[in-house]
Amino acid sequence: MRATRGAARAYITAVAAGALCCAAPALPGGARTPWGTVALLAGLYLACELPGRRPFPSGSLPIRAGSFFPLLLAAAFLLPPAAAALVAVPGSLVGRVERPPATARRVWRAAQLAVTVWAAATVHGLLDGRATLGGPGRLPDLPYAIVPGCAAVLAFSLVLAALDGSILVAAERLPPRRAWNGLLSRSLGPHLVHGLAGLMMAVLWHGPYGPLSALIVLLPMYISCWVFAQYHREHAAHRATIRALVQAVDLKDTYTRGHSERVGRASVLIARELGMDQDRTEVVRFAGILHDVGKLGVPTRVLRKDGPLTPEERQVIELHPEYGHEIVRGIGFLGEARAAILHHHERLDGSGYPYGLSGREIPEFARVVAVADAFDAMTSTRSYRRGRPVPAALAELKRCAGTQFDPRMVRALARGLERHGWSAATTAGPEEGPVPPDGSVRSGGPVLPDGPARSGGPRPGRVPASGPQPIADRRG
């Protein structure tokens, strides 16, 4: 949203007007608004958001916008709806904004949170939630206090998700179904945890601790946010490492630019159909992205050679899995991905390389990446041949299942493609030129029906593969 679209500006203005209407009843002098509580909660929220504007001296950033929803939910539990709507405004207007336009984003954030907190406080009040929090001489009505608290959190999540999806429709012109897809399901769990923390703060606030309860609850929340931020920084460093390696491979092997990212996506499709958990799915994505990193050890003249390869050059190409394994050997977070990088050219019948493993001897991740690699290679248009249609590529994978590929992985890819599809726009790199009408290679050398231009026999000591092969790409 570099320049705010007209529809987005109009929508932000409408939500801001709605936020003013929500807060207006608290402003007249006769409204009996508890300004002391409003100011204290708003000040705490502002203090929590301010550090996000500047990195700490160590370079760490322990919080992000919205990390302190417990404060906003505590305000919804403690204050009338109109007063609760005011709590988020100061912190949102000065909070950290990562992308322009900063003013529009801050106004949107303030208006969005004001309306959201107002909705949560309204639901909590309708269920007489404040009466369950206790007070001087009264114990909190537990566990019943959790019921209006959870209802308020649900309202908070619903309104926040509705507003988030709407701004994506207005600003980014996303289809509504895509804009709202998963917003509520992803946020409801964390919001329930924030709600319990806010409820604890509200109960303690009504008890003997008063405003001191905010510190009792916020300190562990702040520490947990810091730990969470550390975790995300570590993952960002992992992604940066992988991105740098992939960019180096793409610069060296221009024939297959973009291939690694697409193999990563196809590997994720397979992993999800196999029921892998999120952590293993992320690692298999790394394996798919980095499967060809060993090409950094192959001479550029071989990778970029026009025409067929000699047997000696083919032997050099076939060393790239071992080179890749050596390159990533010391990267601990890759885990099982390292074995996939080493063995993704093994075949189920034992005629692959580098070690001629067969069947279940081949690591599971390597069998996943082998199918993803071959699929993208067949469906990608290169400068020396046209890509195949997805059904034709799947038919070829199924034909080679049991000899070259694991049938289970082929079936998983077919199911994943049936569910999610495969965009043809993602199967050609930015520098891949037009293909001649006959699909021939630009320079000498025949095009095999199921593979790239090549010449020469198999690597010495290998069992030659039987039948045509849908092998991955032009250079290994």
C-alpha cells in the first residue's frame, strides 16, 4: 500500500468515523468516565508500544505492534465500552509502522483497535461481566467470570478479523474469500491466551493490588514477547541464509532461475498431503529450495554450456549433491534437509547417484524432493524446450513410480495439485526467452523426449536407467 488507494482512504475514513462514534459517549462531562483508569491503561499501552519505534542498543526489538492485546482486553473488562475504545488510541498513533504510508497506517490501526475494543467491552457488559470481577469485600465469581471474558475475546477476534480482511479488499484489491481466509482461525487461539491474561489483570485490579496488577501481569508477558521475538529473529536469519545461497545458485545457473523456489513449493504440497507437522514441512521446504546448492561447486562453463554434455562433464554434474551436502553440513537448523540435498538424485531401483541407494534406504525427504524436482523441471519452460502441461507431467511421474520415484510421494503430489492447483505463471524464470515453434534447443544436440539435451553414456560404474526419464533439469 505504497500510495493509499481511494477505496482504502474512504474505508479508513469510515472506520475512523465509526471509532469516534464509539468513543463519543465517554467525552461529555456528565458521562462519569473513570478518566484515571483510562489514562493509566492508555499510558501503559503507549509505554509498551514506544520501544518498538527504535531498536534497542543490542539491535533487538522485543515487541511489535499489537503485542500487548492483554492491556486492551483488560480495558474491555474494566471500563464502559466508550471509555475502553479510547485506551488503544495514543499507543496506536505513535506505534511502529514498518511500511509507508505511515500516517494512514497509524490512523487505521487506532480506529481499528478502538472499534474492536468497543465491541469486546460491549459484549462483556451485556453479559454483566464486570460484576463477576469482584471488588472491595467481594471475591471474583470464578469460574463463571471466564464465560463473559471468552465471549468478549470472541467478539474482539471477529471484529478484528473482519476489519483486517476488509482493508485488504479495499487496499490490495484481493478477492474477499482470499482476504478473509484463515484470519479468524489463526488469531483466535492467541487472542484467547491474551484474554486470559487480561482477565487476570482485571480481577487483580479489582482486588487489593489495584493498578499494581498491571505490572504483575505485564512483566511475564513482556518477557514472553521478547523470547518470541528472539525466535522470529532466528528464523529470519535462517531465511536470509537460504535466500543468499539460492541467489548464488540462480546467478551461476541462469538456465534454471526460479527452479529452486518452485521445488520448495512443490515439496510443501507433498509434505502437507503426507500429514507432516509444521516443523518438518518447513524443513522439507528448505530441502526443496536448497537441493541444487551443490551447483556452486560445478564449473560455470559446464552449467552454462550450450549443447550436449560429454561423459566427463556429466560426471562433474553428478557430483553436485555431494558438493551441496558439504556446503550445508554445518548449518544445524537444516536437519533432515541435508540428507535430501545429498540423495535427491537416488532412484528407487538403485540406479541413481551419488551412492546408488534403493527403496527405503533413500531418506524420506530425498524422495519428496526428487518428485518435486522432476515435476517442476517437466512443467517449466526453458530456453531450450517447452514445458509440459501439468497432467502430462503427472502421467510421466506415475509411469516412473516404483522404479525412479516413490509412488507414495507421486500420489501425494497429485492430491496436492488437485486441491491447490499449480500456477503456470510460476513455472518460468524472468530471463527465460521465447521457445522456437518446434521446441528445439537453441544450439546443437538432440532433445530427448523425456529429458534435456545431453550426450554420452551413464557415469562409469552406474547401472543405466531403463526407459526414458523425466529427469530434473538441463544440468543435473
